[in-house]
Amino acid sequence: MSQPEGKGSGALEVKFVPDEEVLKHIADGAGIKVRKDKTQLTVSVKRFVKKLENISDDEAQEILEEKNYVAALGICAQDPVGNGSSVSGGEVYSFQTPKRSSKMAELAAELAQTPGQSVAPDHSECPEKTAKTPQSSNMFLLLMHVFSLQLQSKKKEYVATTPYRLRKRLAAPDPYLESESEYSASCSEEEDEEDQKEVSTVLSGRKTPAKTKALSTPPPRNTLAKKIKEDKMSNLVEEYFEAHSSSKVLTSDRTLQKLRKRRLNQQTLHDILKKAPLAYAAEIKELNQQHESLFSKWMLQLHLGFNIVLYGLGSKRDLLEKFRTSVLQDSVHLVVNGYFPSITVRSILNSITEEVLDHIGTFRSPLDQLEFIIKRFKEDSSLELYVLIHNLDSQMLRGERSQQILAQLSSLPSIYLIASIDHINAPLMWDQAKLSLYNWLWYETTTFSPYVEETSYENSLLVQQSGSLALSSLTHVLRSLTLNARGIFRLLAQYQLENKDNPSYPGLSFQDFYQQCREAFLVNSDLTLRAQLTEFRDHKLIRTKRGADGVEYLLIPVDDSTLTDFLEKEDEDV
Amino acid sequence: QQVQEDLNKQLFDNLVSFLRRSHSEFQEKTTEWTCRVKSREIPTAALVLGVNVTDHDLTFRSLSEVLQNNITPYIALLEAKDCPGIKNLMQKLMGQLMNCYVDVDSLEDEDYVQVSQNRIRCSMTSLTNWYETVTKKTDSETPSKKRTSSSRDWQSPPVVVIFKDMESFTTKVLQDFIVISSQHIRELPLVLIFGIATSPMIIHSLLPHSVSSLLCIELFQSLSCKEHLSTIIDKLLLTAQFPFKLGEKVLQVLINIFLYHDLSVQNFIKGFQLCIVEHFYSQPLSVLCCQPVDAKKRVNSLSHDQCENIRKLPSFRRYVESQVSEKQIALLTADNFLKEITQKLLEDLRVYHENYVSVLRCLHVFTSSLPKYPLGKQIRELHCACLENRVWETEEYESSLQLARMLNKSDLVTMLQQCVEIFVSSSGNEFDKTVEKLKEFLTQFQKLEAEAFQERDVSVSSQKELQKKTDLYHLQKTLLELKESRRSKKLTKFEMLRFEVVDYIDSLVRNYLVPADHKTLHEIAYFNTASVLRGHLNAAPRIALHTALNNPYCYLKNQALKSDGGRISNKAPDICIVYKLHLECGRLINLVDWLEAFSTVVMAVEGPNADAASSDQVDDIIHARFIRAVSELELLGFIKPSKRKTDHVARLTWGGC
């Protein structure tokens, strides 16, 4: 927080002292516990004042200016966040106060509406105020510091968020107040009060309640700055536990199914995205070119015994591919697609031993295999291998043992490893020992290019699971079974579909199932049924589970839509 | 090319320094426990190594080398990660022991087969058998073998088993191994060495009393990593022989990483290597950063472009500006003249380094013993301070001089003697005069000592006078006189001399400890881009992600993305918008709401021209973009699917409380 700002808000504070007294009895009347303290310089207080006291127009204007000032201040406080690498760790993922999801819609509206020009011109008005009250600036600077701390944690502009408790306190504000606050939030500069109200009521709509909360004050702190800081810390802790103790989560109950849109499947998604133009293609290309200029440096460093890890937002696959095609064309290299869901360390080691070392034979354990590889590479110094790993932090490779093996592999002087990581917590995979084995050099390669390949394997939430694989395996297995067996499976599937709306459906108990099968003349003794079920189980068609009462429950581990499809098909066949 | 040579040479330097250290140290230790071997318990050495786990490898390697050379050929190094169970441990142990036996004695093939057969049924008995056969063999073959005297003294050399990282072994495995081997201790003279990173107490917390009583533990403390570091700095940075130097900021970064992150000497060396690589890669003139003999040749063979490069160096420009005009023109136009001058300057730089080091050490002698260490305890701190700016302008220097003026005589004399030694040992021939001067100081001090006896007599006599007078007035008067005389006497010979010494040191400092970046052509030898180094060694991937998501303008230089403060514009890439929106949510996020919010933002950008007719199609695209952005966030680890509510995802970052 720089000096002039501190002074500017100092002016704000001094001017405000008489209003506070006014405020006190207003607050009583309104039934809202707003404490009298100096940090409460925020806008809501002024709103009360303005509403009930009929302050003259020019004063209102001044208040408006101050309000904007506070807003500007909020923005200044956030500035350091955007300053690239100077971001301190604490700011990156600070505690945030719990919010309702309606906030999101609101922010969206905000983002869509205001391009953010309302704040900028108001900076010019600060210097006038600085002249007024220099005496309070010192003390205020302290407070400002705290203030800025708070503001920093709230990354939105001046729509600062409030702690949970306070929001509860403000849970029932009167409508008049709300519309008023809406006006102040929208930051228009009109002076006439009547007009303001009208404007605000027009604008408000669903946004209104949240705005009030947003602009209200942080919890009262009226002691020294130091104490405030401590307060803040303990508050954060309290908030954290408060938020986590209640298991109830406030989100709306809407589901995608109620949305009239159908779900997309992987293929159509892919097609649509191909059609959609890539934003900022030119800039991304420029970024990539920057990174590509580093290729020769990478080669040098790889040869000097370092290994290279790439991080940063955006898919680094294309970059690595380019590296491979442009530099590694003539040398032995191995590309590992870490994002592939069935990749294992074993397969990596196998491909090294089989493809690179031409060794036929199996190993008892990955450790043996690793030892063999190490021995071979040490014996033959002419042997060189480049290993490119996309997504070293993927699900399959992030385990302790696989990382250990990869690290040992990479520590070989004639194996050059270049890898990429994406997960935010990826560096936590490595401890000191592994880090020293890897001997990383970090390169930031933010590319902003979409993770096309990487996410295509992810079972995305929104993509419809086609389930075609499961379905075909079902039909194949069942086709080879007897008619009775098929009937048995059908019974079970139908029963499961009947119960699909019951979330706590445990499965069909064995006794019931036996009964049903008997009634349908499918089995004659429970032994035959059991034999049949064993066969199902061997093909992974069903799963058995013991309930709390010791009864065996049967379940088909396939999702409902696939099961329906299956039954339909069966019906067609019959 | 050049780079690799340097790297190798410097690595070798490090290794040698390491080895030398550990050699002397472990030699003592090994001789110590040779006497203990005969006791009934398993002799055990607990080696406390400190937390810098990554450096242990080197230490152990050198230790086993020393042991192998001096005491016994039978050494097994065990690591926790190889031994998840007792079986694996035994297997590993046997393998190592027998292999090393094979290595040492180079057996014939049939024996090797036998060994590999043995490996299949690994047990303590087979190990003992093996040991017996081996010792028998060696006994018979002893005369032909070249063994060091120490091992010939014993009938049976012990088998040394080293546990590299004792803390990470499973307790069960350790206990079993100890119990089993304690039963075979008669036939198999076993010695254990535990590598310990934390504290010796760990042995007792890992092993129950019944087991630990079988051990006869001797504790050894290895040198702390800080001392390792200071020797390395001593050997690498504070010598004139090694042409490459580190700038102040870079050194600071390296030391900070060392002190605050890992305490690992290896990482320090790695950082140093990286510095060298970076320097030679980025600075085209770094070819001149080599031994003086080569430098001359290289200067002579400089091409025109390289000469131009030299002319572009800021420090060289400063030098040119300070010259007379004809010389300036000559420097800027004639390549040959430039080469001559460059040679001279390089020589100057070399001489400067030589002088610098010895004066720095000398100053360190003075400042390191001052109370409160105004200039730092370690020589590296002093080095940093000197590199940063003119050290004599700092307050700390001022205060340390003041303190130095208050030193007592004996300290001063010893310091002077140390300084003389330093200067004598340094190769620079400029210091002859300095040495003479310092020696002169020393003799003067000795003279003073002689005089001091006489003075004492004088003062004693005056005190006697004082006792005679009982008159109050006289007493007062004499006291005043005494006081006055004392004040003037304060500045007697010793004081004067002391001031002289300190002033002399001060002048030395002013002459020789000029920060390097005031020197011409310092760019050739100094590496100064600390930010690059920090980026590669101490990267912050989370922050990079964060800035990319919050402020895409940092990377994508498009005016549309430029935003004021923390907010992002609605034209940002999809993933940024989705990220911003998700920050608003609590632990769970409703996908429908999220999608709606996203489409609101995106629609606003596309603006009014997107008319209602095509909205369905547009919607599809937005939906797809949203899906992509969400799955990207999932890949990045910000969210994960949640089963608690349909169509919800859970936030994983801290904000999600």
C-alpha cells in the first residue's frame, strides 16, 4: 500500500467521525449490530447514513467519491496478485469465505456487463483529499495494511466478500436498503438520490441480496493493527473449521438432466470443438515460438546430466512433440504418454528392455528389470536414450514406487529425461532423495493450448458415457451361455432397473433371487443357481456383496442406461 | 566443448575435497572400532549424518572405499528401498558380499557358479559357510595377496554391513536381522554401520531393548553440511585459480536455497554447475574465461565480431570513456590495439582476484572475532558484502572498524600473525611490502611489551605518591591530574599503534576489495543473472498456473486481455473464465449453474449479433467449450467429480471451505 493511498483514505476516515455517531442510533433502530469502529470505513455504513439523514447533495457526492475511492483501493490492493512471479504463496490459494453458488451467476453477469471503466477515472480525485488531513495518515497506514490484507484475499474487485457470520447477521435487510446498496454497487455517478433509487431498482433483480452482503463490512475490529491481524488469523481458522464442520452444502438442486440439452458424447464433443475457433491463436503461437527457441539449450543441459521438467498452464504435448521431431530425429528415444489410463512403469521398463536393449525375457519384479537396465547402460557407454514423458504426474505414474523407479532411471548419465507436469500439486510427489536423483531443471512453458489428448481419456463428468464397450462385452458373454442362464441374468437386470431410482438399493438378495428364478422355471435347486452365479462372477458380470445382516446381495456393476440398452437388444433378439 | 572440461575439473575438485575430508575422519573411526570387534555383541557404529540425505551417498561411497582399502574386502551397502523384507535383505546382502568377493579376488568361473547357486537359498548358514571357505582360502593365499597390514593382523577380516538410511528400514526387518546375526556372531565377525539422519535416539525408538542390547553401539558424528559448504566455497570461489566467479545475487540465491530449502551440498554444486552452463551458454565472451595461459592465445585469435562484443560491454565502455580521446578512438576502431588492452585488462582482473582473496581472508580474520559479528561470521557473508558494493561504505564496516580499534593486544598480535601467514602463502608478489609492514607492526608490539614493564613501574610509583597524600584538596587535584594524564596517555604508543594497524587494514580493504562489477571486463568471469537460476532451481509451478489463470495477459500479450487489477475481462480464454467462476463456489459446485454462468459470460462477448435463430447451434459450441474447460480444470487438479450430489463437482483447492 503506497503512501498517497493511505493518506487519501485517511481523509476519508476523519470526515467520517461525525457520521458514526449518527450511525450508532441508526444501527440500533435497524436492528443490525454494526459496531462503531474506525476500520468500518466501507461503503455500507455510508449507505445507512445517506438513507436516513437526508444529507445534502454535495455531501452525497463526496461520499460517492469516497466510495469509489475505496473501490479503487481494493483494486490497488490486489495489484500485487497479478504481478507475475512476485505472487507470494499465501495469496495464491488463500482461505476464502464460503459463498453461495448464486454468487457465481452474479459474477458472470458482472463480467458480462461491466467492462470495468467506472473505477478508473476516480483515481484523479484522491489528491485533493490528501491535502485535507495529513495528521491521521500515520495511524491509518497501519490500518490500511490490515485492510489490504483482507482485500487481497478477495480477488474480486470491490465486490468483496464477507465472513459467514456477518452475512447471517444481515440475513434480513429491508428492501429499501437493498435497492440503495445496489445503486452504490453499480457505481454510477449520478447525484440525484431519487434517480439513483429508480436506476437501482431497475438494475437489481436477483442480484440484490448478494450485493448487500458483498458490500457490508468485515467483522468488527477496533483495536491496534497488530491485534487486528491476530484477530484475522484466528478468524480465518475459525471460518475454516466452521465451514468444514457443517456437512450441509448450499448449492442449488438443479441437475443436468432437467436441462433441456442432451448430453454430448465424446465424438460429437470432439467435432464441435474442432469447429470452434481457438482464441488468441496468434499469441499462443508466439508463446510457443519462445519456448521452441530453447530447444538447443535443453539439449545442452540434458547432455550435461540435468533432466528437464516443464510446467505451466496449457498442453505441453505439442511442444514436446516438436522438440522430438526437430531435435531427436536421429537418436533413440522413447515417448511415454503418461495420460494414457493404462500406462504403468512396467510397460515403460518393458519397452526399454525389449525395444531399446533387444532383450527377450521376463523379469521377476520391476526392481530386477531396473537393475538390468542400469547394468546394461553402465556397461555400454555408447548407449543413449531420450525419454519423453507427457504428464509425469498422471494417475498411473504418480505413485511412490513408480516415481522412485523413474527417478533411478533418470539418474543414469546416458538416459536423458524430459517430462511435463500439469497438476497443481505435482511437485509434492518428490522428496529430497528423488529430487536429487531426478536432478531437475525447471522450465516454465505456459502454452495456453487446450489439453486435447490429455483430457480425452479422462472420464469427464459432462460427457456421456457411451458404454458401448461394456455393452458389447455383456452381449458377447451372454450369447455363449444357455438360455436359462440368460434368463437368470435378465431377471436380475430387470430387477435392478426397477430399483434404479432407489439410491440405497443394495442389490437383490440371494434368497429372493432364487425364489424368482424358481417361479420363472429357470432353476430347480439353489445349487444350480449358485453354479450359474459363479460363472457370471467369473466373467465379471455380477458382483456380490454381503449386507449388514449377512445376506448376500447381487448387483450388476453396469450403469443403468447400458443395462436398458442391453435389455432392449435382448428383446429384439428374442 | 570448453564447458565440459571446466565442469569435469570442478566436479573432480569437489569430490577430492569431499574424499579428503571423509578419509581423515573415518580413518580415525575405523581404527577406533577395530579394538572393539572382539566383544561378544555386534559392534555397531551409528553415524549421525544430518538431514541432508542427498549428500549421504557420497559419504557412504567414500567410507566403503576407505574401509575396503584398509580393513576388509567384505562390505555390503544396504538401502531401505531395496529391502522391504528380511528375505530381500539377505538376498541383497549375499549378493553384494559375494560379488565383491568375486571382484576382489577375481575367482574362476566355477566358483562364480557356486556363488550364484548359493544365492538362491539365502540364509545365514550359507553365509557363514561361504565366509569360512573364503577365509580359509585367503589364509592359504595370503602371501600372494597384497593386503594392507591392518587386515593381515587379524585372522579373519570382519564383514561390514552398512545400512544407509536406517530410519526408513522397517523395524521388523532390522530386528530380525540383528537377532539372527547375533546368533552367528561367533562364526561371522559382523560389523554394522547405521546411517542416521535425525538423532541417535532413533535407534532406541526403532529397536526394543532386547534387540538393542545385542548391539554395542559407538556413536560418530559426521561434519555438518554447513562446514562442507564452507570448504567448497573456500575451494571454488575464493581461489584465483578457478577463473569462473559468481556474482553477488547468484551466490545469495544459491546460499539461500541451501540454507532455507534443503541443506544439501549436492544441490549447491548442481546450482553451481548450472551457473557455469548458463554463463558459457549466454555470454559469448565467456571463451576468455579460462586459465591465463589459454586466455592470451584466445585473445589473439578473437574475431572482429567478438571484438565488437567486447566494445559493447558496459564495463568496457566505462573504461573507454575514462581514457584520453586518441586512445578512445584507437580502442573503438583498431582490433589489434583492443586485443592488447584486453590482455592487459584480463591480467589486471586476475591480479585483482588474487589480491582480493587474500585481503578478504585477512579482513575476515579481523571481523570474524568481533562481538556480534557486524560483518558476518562466515567468510561467505563477508564475500557477499564485498561483492555487493563498496564494503567500506557500509555501516557494518564502520562499526566493525570501531570494534577493531578496541581489541586487546594479544588478540591483535595473533591476528596480525595470521594475516602475515595469509599474505605469505598467497602467490601475489605485491604483498611483499604489506608483509614487511605487518611484520614491522609486530616488532613494534613486541617493543611495546618491553616498554610496558617500565610504564607499569611508573604508574605504581605514582600510586604510591597518591597514598601519601591525605589532604582532600590535594587528593582531588591529583586525581584530576591523573585523569588528564590518563586521557592523554590513552593515546600512547599502544593506542597509536593499534590505530595505525586498523587504518592500515582499512587502506588495504579500500585498495583491494573493490566490488567486482567496478572492474573492467568483469562480465567475462562473473555470472550475474540470478533470476534465471532461481527459475530453474527453485521453480514455483503453482504460481505460474495461478498467474496464467488469473491474469492471462501476462502470457498472451493481447490488448483485449489487459485488465486493471485482479479482475479479468470476459474475453479471456475459456479456462480462465471457468476458473474465475469456480472461485466463487464453496466445496461443491453445481455444474448446471456453472454452465449457465459460463454461457452468460461468453454470450456477452459474442454480444448482440448472435441472434436467436442460431442460438441453438451456438449453445452447442459453448457447451462443448465448457466441457473442455472443466475437464482441463480436473486435469489440473482444481476439481474432482463428487458422488455426494448429482451433477456436482468438488473443489480441491483451499478456497473450497
